[in-house]
Amino acid sequence: MTTASKFEAVATSPNAERAATCDASVSPTGNMELLSQEEVRRLHEVGHGDLYELFRRCALAVLNCGGSMDSAEEVYRQYPDFEIEIVQRTRGIKLRVRNAPACAFVDGVMLNGVREHLFSVLRDIVFVTSELYHPAENGQREGDYESIRVREHSDGGEVKNLVFDVLRNAELLMPRSLPRLVVCWGGHSISREEYDYSKSVGYHLGLRSLDICTGCGPGAMKGPMKGATIGHAKQRISKGRYIGLSEPGIIAAESPNPIVNHLVVMPDIEKRLEAFVRLGHGIIVFPGGVGTLEEILFVLGTLMDERNSRVTVPLLFTEPAWSDGYFRKIDRFLVDTLGEQVRDYYQIIEDDPEAVALAMKQGIASVNRNRRKTRDAFYYNWLLTIPQGMKEPFEVTHETMAGLQLDSGLPPAELAVNLRRAFSGIVAGNVKDKGIRLVREHGPFALRGESGIMQAMDRLLGDFVAEGRMKIESQQYDPCYVIESL
Amino acid sequence: MTTASKFEAVATSPNAERAATCDASVSPTGNMELLSQEEVRRLHEVGHGDLYELFRRCALAVLNCGGSMDSAEEVYRQYPDFEIEIVQRTRGIKLRVRNAPACAFVDGVMLNGVREHLFSVLRDIVFVTSELYHPAENGQREGDYESIRVREHSDGGEVKNLVFDVLRNAELLMPRSLPRLVVCWGGHSISREEYDYSKSVGYHLGLRSLDICTGCGPGAMKGPMKGATIGHAKQRISKGRYIGLSEPGIIAAESPNPIVNHLVVMPDIEKRLEAFVRLGHGIIVFPGGVGTLEEILFVLGTLMDERNSRVTVPLLFTEPAWSDGYFRKIDRFLVDTLGEQVRDYYQIIEDDPEAVALAMKQGIASVNRNRRKTRDAFYYNWLLTIPQGMKEPFEVTHETMAGLQLDSGLPPAELAVNLRRAFSGIVAGNVKDKGIRLVREHGPFALRGESGIMQAMDRLLGDFVAEGRMKIESQQYDPCYVIESL
Amino acid sequence: MTTASKFEAVATSPNAERAATCDASVSPTGNMELLSQEEVRRLHEVGHGDLYELFRRCALAVLNCGGSMDSAEEVYRQYPDFEIEIVQRTRGIKLRVRNAPACAFVDGVMLNGVREHLFSVLRDIVFVTSELYHPAENGQREGDYESIRVREHSDGGEVKNLVFDVLRNAELLMPRSLPRLVVCWGGHSISREEYDYSKSVGYHLGLRSLDICTGCGPGAMKGPMKGATIGHAKQRISKGRYIGLSEPGIIAAESPNPIVNHLVVMPDIEKRLEAFVRLGHGIIVFPGGVGTLEEILFVLGTLMDERNSRVTVPLLFTEPAWSDGYFRKIDRFLVDTLGEQVRDYYQIIEDDPEAVALAMKQGIASVNRNRRKTRDAFYYNWLLTIPQGMKEPFEVTHETMAGLQLDSGLPPAELAVNLRRAFSGIVAGNVKDKGIRLVREHGPFALRGESGIMQAMDRLLGDFVAEGRMKIESQQYDPCYVIESL
Amino acid sequence: MTTASKFEAVATSPNAERAATCDASVSPTGNMELLSQEEVRRLHEVGHGDLYELFRRCALAVLNCGGSMDSAEEVYRQYPDFEIEIVQRTRGIKLRVRNAPACAFVDGVMLNGVREHLFSVLRDIVFVTSELYHPAENGQREGDYESIRVREHSDGGEVKNLVFDVLRNAELLMPRSLPRLVVCWGGHSISREEYDYSKSVGYHLGLRSLDICTGCGPGAMKGPMKGATIGHAKQRISKGRYIGLSEPGIIAAESPNPIVNHLVVMPDIEKRLEAFVRLGHGIIVFPGGVGTLEEILFVLGTLMDERNSRVTVPLLFTEPAWSDGYFRKIDRFLVDTLGEQVRDYYQIIEDDPEAVALAMKQGIASVNRNRRKTRDAFYYNWLLTIPQGMKEPFEVTHETMAGLQLDSGLPPAELAVNLRRAFSGIVAGNVKDKGIRLVREHGPFALRGESGIMQAMDRLLGDFVAEGRMKIESQQYDPCYVIESL
């Protein structure tokens, strides 16, 4: 469709004003308070080895809590001198930061919320790398955090155990607590009206004692939390949970907003998606862009799998009047690609925050009954089966993108897998560090497939561009993809 | 200056749409959970005697939590059928409401925050009337809650003990807690810019772990709490305190906003003012109208009393750039009336929320040192001396208003007392039920005094009218006063 | 029956070794932390007026926590220089003790448990005197705390409200908590075997999550608490409640044992008895002496009142094999005096601690059902009616004792009232300060009545003497009474 | 010295009365509440594989909470039909027991304390086997839990990390808590006087807010906890910690007493000893037998290591008057074998519980200073170096016992290692299941060494036998060892 002429411009802007910074040394929170000397030693290694750059970038992302950029590159460039050091002491560790974004500090002292996020990042990277993963053998390139890969799973059940392990280690799983966690998906780049609408939905969810889980970042990931905060306050709920699930590739583009009181950095996008659907008790989708589409395709491809016929997952699509039929377009795309039966799995509610909250409350009541009947845990959806293709990490390159089979001859579940990958690749090309670099070097990704499907995609993506849903500063969006019908 | 031609209009509007309502029966919270049978019996009497109308109106005010009106009359008229009944049971009480504002309910269940406010109202009225006050003997007029009056105090120290008793009974006093409570004063009818500014100041106070105390209601009473909520969330302070101090005469016009998590209904305006200055550790004043002036005069008249020379009370006036010198005008008025030395007691900071928060943080640190040195409690300023004239309830009538001596020959402290009363009377005429009725019946209050002082007042009040600071819906404000120079 | 030749000996013993003592200054706990200046002033007066000696003696009793004497006189004599001062500060009070029993201190610091007891004593005396009572007009004699008397109650219901007020002020009433409080009565002077048995019963109660309430002191008042402590520990109950209800006349003879974690000093013996039956959910009686008989007669006289026919109060009498039919003798006495139907109200279980605990568990389950049915509170038995004669304070003198009508012609309920008074008088003559003085000065109390009843009493009291149940050091017990048949 | 003629007798006694039993199904506590499906699967395997017998025996030991036997064999024989099953559910596990000792139940429901212990056992066995150990390859014999062995440690620091991991997983390490944990060692078979003395010491420790850690079981392991419970109650310390450290080989002989509120089953005796000295802040030794000697030699051999010259570990030996110079004999033995300088490392206090508690309080204050100075953690003594020989698991067989070099030519530290092993072997021969079997089959262990040392040992062991310190029922103790001088 287009070329990528603007990337050079992004790379330079040498006169960008240097942002205000702070130095500080902070003590650990949570389970990073109790480390063995062996763990401290391994952490120290992390602080000097291949993982250092990964950790540094995630740390910068959470420290940049006041930021409103969605470009990882921009964030990194704004704080070129930022350093973070893991200081080893007999009794544990400290983190020392230099040239960190000043917005994370009050009168020279780091915000407690940011400090918690910082140690959450450390906790998750260390846990995942030392307990579960082995670093890529060929980790020769600097900052090559994409090369961290799950070890071979002989057993298909292992991913759900791994996701469970990460979430439990983050102290996120609460036995003997009733279902009340609503996952909210939607765009980070949305209009003021859509943001206010997501806030209003969150408010009505909070009034009904429901908690919120999103992917961190601005827009539809922040609105529902802000709204729920007020709803919880009115109901005197002091332990409301605002859970943010991120992953190393996206965290810099979608900094956890400060209301998030539980941050987890999942190892990759696929495990992050799995965490959403196993942890949450219902899902609400607001208008968004390609990332939102990826999420919708993930959950629908999963729910359509016949092995999940006994599992209850309430799924609502909602938008304000302002959005003018956004979800009707999505609905058309889904029916065009996955068939009419896809409509069995979601409900669209337009411009009625209270109705959304009520429907979700009822949906979660049915989840409660379903879990009791199937004897599944309330805190983790063990019985859901994620199709194999959805679980496998998708390495975004020009080759893999070009190789995606987008053909109506495929079974809907399989097509959903490939469509999700296609949108996932576009997300990477838009906002992820590595994706942006690939597109800058080699031009936009090419997607090829059956004409009907490609037209549906082209129309949808065109709408996204037209409505400014691709990137926050998108006056001059240059697509990172080209669509070609076979 | 003007006459009061519009009052008839207010009285009618018979076709006002009837608001949505709910019925419910709610169980007590806090110390209303444990009542003796004798107390239940007395409460039951309250529910049927002279106090019933007072209780009913305050209850309606807190139930009307979504309202944005500042006219008590309007609120009462909108819910004419509202009833509240104290139901007696062996083991305690319940409250049954009928035709209550629907905004206080979610799916038919009363908001916990509103339920708490409801029992706070009951607690305070019952405590005050049964423990401390005796009802007016001549309580012949319907709803004459203004006639509840403190019994004669032989001992000048009794009011501070009484205020202490009310606050302790409300479980508001916390031993072994450091000074951190900032009183925020300012108008309920302010511009969006001023509201956002007060929110920003509250945010920076919250980031510094400071709590907020206001007079309930919208505008500058709500903004700092909302801001502090976010600041506290970022610092992971889950027990932030948002204290609202009201009184029966004002509560309907200034409904407690839902963020208030400690509501106390003080017996009258003078005790409410005393509660502010004894409970709070520092005071910030935002732009406002006559009520704000009343508060400023109360605190300055008190601080200027030489018996308070050893007491530390940080007092800051602050405004956004938008307000364009509001406090410079106040400053001029204060100097014109109370003399140059009044400037020793306050500091003006313009358009810098962070500087305000920092100055208050430092001010409270000096309060901490002062309390330690004088061995005063942190939770209550025992050593402050309130001048006698400030403490005495001022019954607003045309006679008492006309009788106020406003003369530069008076000592500044005495003049401050009379000026406070003058502004207090205008507040009553603007928004209090009884004051509105008096003015409607007999025309505006006349204020007479020395020419210099009256001109200063006239200028200031004129500015308030011009800037819309008198009432929320003030397109056509008809003054409830006339100024006459002697 | 006898004379009182030993009392002189008790009065002297001038060479008694002076016990080790400590001086200290302690800060308040509980609701004594937050006092108004007015309250501090009143307290200060207490510390210097007629109440001082009452407070001093109760304070000494709780400080003497390691003591094993049951003679108030002995305790007072052992610490003749003991002083306690209420120190007034701006922000509250401190207590300063001089020459206090060293057993209340560890390394010079007062035990937290004793400190709590000390402020409980202050709290209750102050609350009762300042809120509820008015000091005796004729308070001419020093330390005449017996003359503190309840004001006239026009309303028969007032005592239960007063008892409620005292208990609530002591923070003892817990709304929303299920019935689980077992009152244990029995002697302070019992055999090792009986003590161990009471401990075993307490252990099995504790294993069943039941809490204990006794009258403080050694013997059967301490055993069940010690046993329950272990039972609670095994069940991981960290908030087990060990409630001690005392009164000023008995506290010196029955010092609260250190396991008591809620001490309340009721105004007099009648209100203490009323507190037991309204607060507890079931009653277990162990072997004891005249005080135990007083308690048994109080509860039976109450339960036999037909107005209580709908009220459930499980009442168990139990003893170890060693006691050899103690309760069979009590049973006979009760049948002889109150008639056969008295047996409907209690159950005797011999030598089976586990059976006692099980029966009590089932009894409390029926209390739970009864309270739900009658809609009474769990935390206070409002519906129980205490006969008027049981509630009236009985002033023990030679005249009042001699004047008691003990005649089978009386209705059982009325006879129970007089029998209780008779035993209450003997308790006073045995261990209460004032009673001991009366008997020393005027010889034993004379009790006169119908032959059958007097013989039953004489037999029972003779058994108590023979079994050493009158006083702890009773090798040479000189009865403080004579029994005369009319 | 003797032969082992009684072992046959122990093996039979076929008519032993069958003890009362219960069946039950219990839900997990602590971190066994949140298990992944993978962990549940592994647990299920545990329940059927080689580890089953190990788990079953430890489970029986904690269920046998009312037992007073110190012979593992006896315990196992009394409940031959006892079974425990790990029941797999979607959301986690349950444990189902059959024919379990009735003493662990109240009205058919398992005691919470025992339930916690049961899941502590499961937690520790599973954690250790799945996370840290690999099962013995040659695990051919049933119930051969002695063959679980630590994997080769290339790094000498690994054991302390492993011990840390086990303790942290047991939620025993508390950051930000001051030093207050006193390890109490001493015999399980002691006199009533010695038991009461240990209780009194515990009481005085508890009064000083100190917590207790012992090896579980009766005697000197139980007394200090019982005493501390009362001391804590008097000081209103509701979170007193009573930590029991056991190991699979000893747990059946030394069942955790019910006061233990943190039970950890360390993998073997050496790691248990390391846990004691790294977790505790000071050590008190009461009279005991060979196990106590083993502990004394372990800590002295460690403290005498010159690498520990900067580490503070208060070590007190104490006994009541009744014991009549027990520690003077120990002192002589230590000086005879390890030399005069050994006396620098301990202090003996005879018959003065309060002095012991005061000395320990001061000792722990110096630990506090030492940890601050060396920047070591309060919750774990990282800086202590355990000599290699103390750390290595010692497999007790006739060969290894006979091979111990007991020669004054060795450096004291090395001799201490061998002496500890010698005593460790005698413990095994006395009370451990496997040791008893070895001695029954092959006769007593032979110990050979230099004459002076062997005489000192012989004299000490003879005293232990004479004083009944070898076994609880030791009327007819047949030594499991022979001493031979070379």
C-alpha cells in the first residue's frame, strides 16, 4: 500500500530537548526482599550479561510513568544515559538508577508505585529466565531480547503451568476469592470520547465490586481502571485490583499507568494473551487498532475450539455513540473471515456503560456457576484449551509474515491463528522496537492471501488508518504493511 | 444594592420533572452497630419528634450524592416524598428510606459510601442532641433546626471539649499518627480552570502523603480530594483520609462528594470552623466566594489573637493563572480592613501546584516540631485559643445583620469577628434554607458601617458577583444584601 | 456457730517482710488514649478526691498479678506505700506508680497485660462515676467506695442499659460475631484435682473454638482460661478471648490472672452477675464455696422466672471424680429449698471434660437458634429478664443479714433472691475488705429462718468449711456467720 | 560395653492394643493452596512412588500429636493400617487419611494445628525432592528414605542457599523483623524438674519478647515453648513464633508438639543443624543426651573455626539445681577433647531462669549490633561458615562408625567433626528407625580411638545411661555402641 519514507526522520531529531532526570537507590519490595546469595549472584550477572539491555529497557519503561509516547524508540532516545545497576549486598539487593525520568520521583524520592513496578520487572525477568527459560545460545546481538525463547515443550500442558507459575510468583493468584476480574481490551490510541466511555464502563464495573485487568498503557487500558477507582471508592473497596499484564516487547510503548497495582511482565505476547484468558473471568473489548484485533482473534479462535464447549467466558464488545458503528465493522470482518457462527461468542452493546456492567456482572455469575460445576479453580481457568497455534511464539520477520496462509479453505480455528499472527506482525511494525527496525531496514511487511480475506483486511486496516487508530501521533501514518491478494 | 425579585420563581417551578427514586432498608455501620435499647428508643423518638425534619433533610442531602445543585430548597423540592424511618429491633436499628434519590443506589442496593454517610448523619445528630445539647424549648416552628443551640457554657473551654467529643465519637482522632491533614477551603462555584487547579494541588499533596479535609460539596471542596486520591494511589497509600466537615444548615447545599470517607456533621457553622482549625495541620485556600471569605476571616481573626503567638498554623492562598489576581484583591481587602500586619499570617502562591504542596509539606514539618515543643497532641490543636466572638453562634436575621458594628475604630480582632458574621449572613442568604426564606420574605439584609470598610466590602462583593462566585447557577444573581456607608 | 477470734491476729503481723517494689510511669492503652481536656481534668480530680482510694486499691489489685492471697486486707498491708498518680498533660494522661509490686514488671518495664488492666480499671471507674453514677452525698468516710450507689431507676430497664454501656465502653461487644462465650464459675479455693479438671474442661472448650469468661482470680476462674489457651493454640485461634469480670469489692481478693485479655470492673456485684448472664452464651459451674452458691442462686432464680421461658441459657454443673459428689449435695440443697422443678434448668456431668465441652457446644448451637428466632443480639442477651430483687444492690450489714426472710412460704423466685443475699453476705465476711472489718468489729453475721432451710444451709456451709472451700488459707477457718432456726 | 539383647522384644509385642483412629479428608493450607496442575501431578506421583513411605511416616508422626513414645518403630506399629492419599482435583489437592490417630481430631474434624503440620510435611518433602534433590538411583528398598541425598555440590556455598530456599519456601524468613529467635536444645528424655526449669526459662524469654525454635518433640524441646506462650500472653504478643525444625529420620521419634506454629522438615540432620544456627540469633542448651551432645559439638566446632571470628552467636548452657552439675561434666568433656580454649564460646548459668533470659537478651542485642556492622541479614546468618565436615551428610553404618578417627592429634575443629558424627550415630542407634534396625541385625556400633578421648566419652555416656538420658523408657537401656580404646 505504501512505503516507509518517514523512518529516517524518526531516527534523528538530534535536537530533541533532554528530559529532566533523577538518580536514586531503592530497596526491594514484595518477594524480591528475600533473596538467597545465589539468587543475588545470578541477578548480578543479569545486570552485566545479555539480559541487561532487556532489563534496562523495561525498567526505563516503568520509570517513564508520565510519558505519553507509544514509540519504544522515542522513549529510549529521550533517556540515552539512563542506567540501572543491581547492587549486591550480603542481605539482598538494591537497585541504583542514574538519569532516570524525573516524573517517577517526588522531592527526589521514587514513587512507591513505580518502585513496585521496577521490582516487578526484575522479578519477572529473573524468574522467567532463571527458573523457566534458558537464554538463547546464539545471543550474540546486543539487546536481542526477542531471542529469549521457551524451551521445547514435550508436554502440551506445560505452557499453562508456566503461565500459572509466573502469575503465582507475582502473588496474583488468590485462593478463596470469588470471580470478579474483568479483562478490558482496546486501543491505546483512541479518541477522548472513547476514553471517557471506557472510564464510564470502568466506573460502573467498580460500583459492582469488579476488578480490572488490562495490558497497561494509555487509552482503553487506562480508562477502565480510572473509572473503577472511583467506583471502588464509592463502595469503600480499598483492595480493588488494577492488574497490568505486559511483555518486554510492548512495555516501552505501553508504560504501565500509575493506577496499576499489580504489574506482571509475561515472557512474550502469546503467554500474555494466555494469562489474560486464564486469569480473567470475563472480557470487555473497546474500540482499538491492530492490537485489539489480535486479541479478539486470539480469544475467538480459542472459544471456537470445540474442546472449550463447556467453558464459560463472557465476551462483550462495546463503544460510545461517537464511534459510530466501529464494532459493526469488526463484526462484519469476523463474519466475513470466520463465518456466521462466530457471533455465538460475543455480544455487542452500544453506548450504554451501565448495561455493559450489568451484563458483565451476570456473565461473571454464570462463570461462578460454571467453575463450581466443572470444579475448576476460581483464580485460574485450567479447563480452557488454547489451540496449539495460538500458543506458539510467532517470530515476526518479513519471511514469516509473507508466509502466513490466509485462505478461507482453512478451518476457521486455523485461519484465526494466522489472522492473529498477521495483526500481531503489524503491531510489531507499528510500535515494537525490533519491528520498527525491521521495517525501516527492509520496507513494509507483505501479507498475501485469498482475495476475499485480503479485501476484508484491507478495508478494516484502511478504516483504522483513517480513524487514527494505528499510532498516537498518526497525522502521517505510514503503513508498515502491504496487502496483496493472491 | 438590589432587590430580590426572583424568589417567587424559585418557590414554584411546579412542573419540575420528578427525579428517579429507590426504596431500601439498610443496616448500620460504625458505632451505630452497637446501640443500647435505651439509645434505640431515643433514636426512635428522634424519628418522630422535632428533630425528624432535621434528620430527614440531612439524610436527603447525603443520598443526593450525584446532585450538582447548591440550593437546599431545590434539593428538597425535587424529592418531596422522600421519607426515612428509624426501625427499632431488639438487637439494634435499621434505616428504611422511601423515594430516595436513585443516584445513591447500584442495582437497587445502596452505595456503601452513601450508607456510611447516612449513619454518620444519624450518629452526629443523635450524639449532639442526646449527649451535648438540649433541644430548643420553643421549637414551635417546623424544621426549625437552627434553634438547636449549645447550652450555656460557664467555662470558656467547653466548646473545644465539645468539638473534640464530636470528632472522637466520629472516630476521626487517631493517636500516634503524625501530622498530615491539610484543610482545603474555597468556593463551591468556581471555574473549570480553578477546579482543575485545586485537583492538581490535591494531587501534589497526595504524592507527599498528605490527607485532605474540606467542607464537602463541589468545587474547591472536591477537587483536592480527587487529586489526592490519584496521588495516594501512586504512592500505594490505601488509607488516605478524605474528611468532610459539614453542618445541618449547609449540607443540603453542599452534599458530601462520594470520595469523602469520613463525614462529620458539626452542630453549627462556628463549631465546624473550630473543628477545621483544631483538626487540620495546615490550611490552603482556593478562590471562592463569601463562604471562603468567612473562613479566611475566622482563621485570621484567630491567628492574630496574641494568645496564639506560639501556635503554628501554615496558611496558604493559591490560585491558577486563570484567576488573574483573585488573591491580590483579597489581600487588599484584608489589609484595608485588618491592617498591614495581617500579611504576617499567610502566604500567596500563584499558579504553581507543586510549590504549594512543598510549602505545605514544610509547614506541616514545622507544625510537627511546634506540637512536640509545646507537648500538644498531633490529632487536635488544644493550645489554639478561639476568640470568644468567633465561637458564639451567630443567628442570622435582618436585625442581627443590621446591628453588626463595622468600624475601623474596633481592634482588628473584633472587627474580624464582625466581618466574619457579615459574610456568614450573606452565605445564609445565598444558599441556606432559612436564610433564603428570610430574604424572600423581608428583602435583602442591610449592612451598615464605616465608609472605607463598606467600600472595600462592596468592591469585593461586586467582584464576586461579576465572577460568578456567589452561586452555581448565577447568570442572574440577585444580591441578598445591601451595603450602606454610615 | 462460732466467734471471730482470729481477726486481731490478721490485723497485726507487723514484721511481715516488705515485698519488692518498682516505680514507673506508663502511657494509656485503648480508649484512654484519647481524652478531652475536660476528661483529663475530671480524672485529675478523681486522683485527688474521694474516689482516689477506690482507684488506688483496684490498681494495686491488678498490679499484684503474681499474688496468691485472697484477702484484700493482706494485699493492702503488703504494699502500704503504694501510690498511683494521674499525671495531666496537654495531650492526655500518664499514670505514675510508686512502690508497686515488682511482679508486674520485667526489667523495670511494666508488663503490657498489667498495663492494659490498669487502664481498664481507670476506664471503668471513670466511666461509671462520671457518666452513670453520682458520688454518694454522704461520702464522709475515707475510701468508702461501697457507698457508690446507682441512682434511682425509675425505669426497670435501665440496669441492662447501664451494664450494656459499661461493656460497650470496654470494647467487649462484637457485632457480627457468633455465640461462643462460655461463663465459668467456681471456687477460687479448690483442690489441685479440681483445678486440673477445670483446666481440662477449658482445654476441650478451646479445642471447640469457644471463649472463656470468668470472675478473675485463681482456682476455677483461672483453670478454664489456661486450658482454653492451649486448645486455641492447637486450633490456631489467635484471637481467643479470656474475659474477666470483676467489681471493686472483690478485685483485691481475686486479682485478674495474667491470661485475662479483657478486664472489666463492673460497679457492683449485682451488675457483675447481670453482665455474666447477658454477655455469656452458656454457663459451666465448677465446685466452689459461698460465692459459687451466690452465682448459682442468681442464675436459677432468674431462669425460673416465667418471663424467661423463651430464653435459652445452657447451664452445666461439673466436677472431677475427686470431688466425690459435690454437685449431688448442691443439687439436694437446691431441691430442698427451691423445689423439684429447679432441676429443669441445669445438667450435672461428672468427671468427663470432653462430654462437658460437647454438651456446651450443643447448648450454644441452640442459643444461636434461639437468638435468631427471637431476633435478639448475639453479643448481648437483651431478652432475659432479671428479677427486681436480684438487681437491687444488697448492702451487707448485720442488720440486713439478720433481716433476710428465709422461709419456704415465699415463692421460689423470691426465696432464691434472699438465699443469694445470704451467701453474698458470707462472701463479704470472708474476703471483702469492708465485710471483714464489720465482722471483726461486731462478730459474725446472724442468719435466721425456717428450720428446714436453715438446716440445709448449715449442712452445706459445714461441708464447705470441712472441704476448705471458704478461704485459700483455711486451716483455721472462723465462720463469719451463725445460723439460727426460727 | 554391652550387647543388644532386647531388640527382639521390641520387634514383637503383637498384642499391643490397637489405638483409636479416624478417617478424614482435609484441604491445604499455606502455599499448598496454590498448585499448578504439573505440581499436582508430581505430588500424585509422590503419593504412589518411592517417596510415599517417607511421606506416610512423617504424616503419621505429626498426626500422632498426643503420643509420648520416642521410638519410631513403636509409632509405626501402633497404626499399621494408617494410609494417606493425595487426591488430585482440577483446582488443587486434598489429603485423605485413613486410620489416623484419633488424638489429631476434635469431634471428627482435624485440629488446625495438625492440619498445618501435615501440609508442612508435604510442602517440605515435595519442595526438597522436586526442586532440589534427585531421588537415589538405587532406591530399590521400600521406604529407603535415607537414600535421598543431596546432589554433588561443585560450589561450597550451595548448602546455605539450599537451607535458605527451604526456610523461605516455608515462609519462615521475615525481612524487616529484629533479631529475637532463641534456639533451645536439650534432651527429649529429661526429669520433671529439668522440664519445669526449661519452661521457666522459656517463660522469662517470652516476657522479653523473644521467640523460640527447637527440634520438636517432648522434654527440653517443648518446655521453653510452653513457658514462652505464657510470657507472650502476659505481654500481649499474639504473633509469638514457636518454630520446630525436624528431619524425616527423627520426626517420628520427636513428634512436633502442638504449640509449634511453624514446622519445617529439613532434608537431613546436617541441614537441620545448619538451619538452627543460621536462623536463630542465640542458643540455649538444657541437659540432654547424645543428641544434645551432637548439637553442642556442631555449634562449637563451627564457632571455633577461625573464619567465624567476627560472627556473634550467644551460647548458654543452663540447668536447674536438680541436675547437679550436668554441665560441669559436659564442660570437662569438652575441655578434655577440644582443649581449654573451647570455654571462650559458651557460658554456664546454673539454676537461674531469669539470669538466663537476661543474658540472652543482652546477647541478642550484641547480635543486632554485629549484623548491622557486618551488614548481614537479621533473618539469616549468611556470614557464618560451616566447616565442610559438619555439612556433609554422615551415613550411619557399622563401617562408618568404626572408621571415625578420634585422635587428639587432629586439629580441634576436625576432631569436633568426628565426635559429632560419633554421637550422631548413637542417636540413630537409639531412636531412628534405620539405626535401630542396623543394630538389631548386626549388634552395637563399635567406636575406636585414642585412649584419653575414649575414656572421656565412656564416662560421659555412662553418666547419660545412669541418669536415664538415653531414651524415655530407659529402665533397661541396652547401649547401641561399644567403646574401644586403641
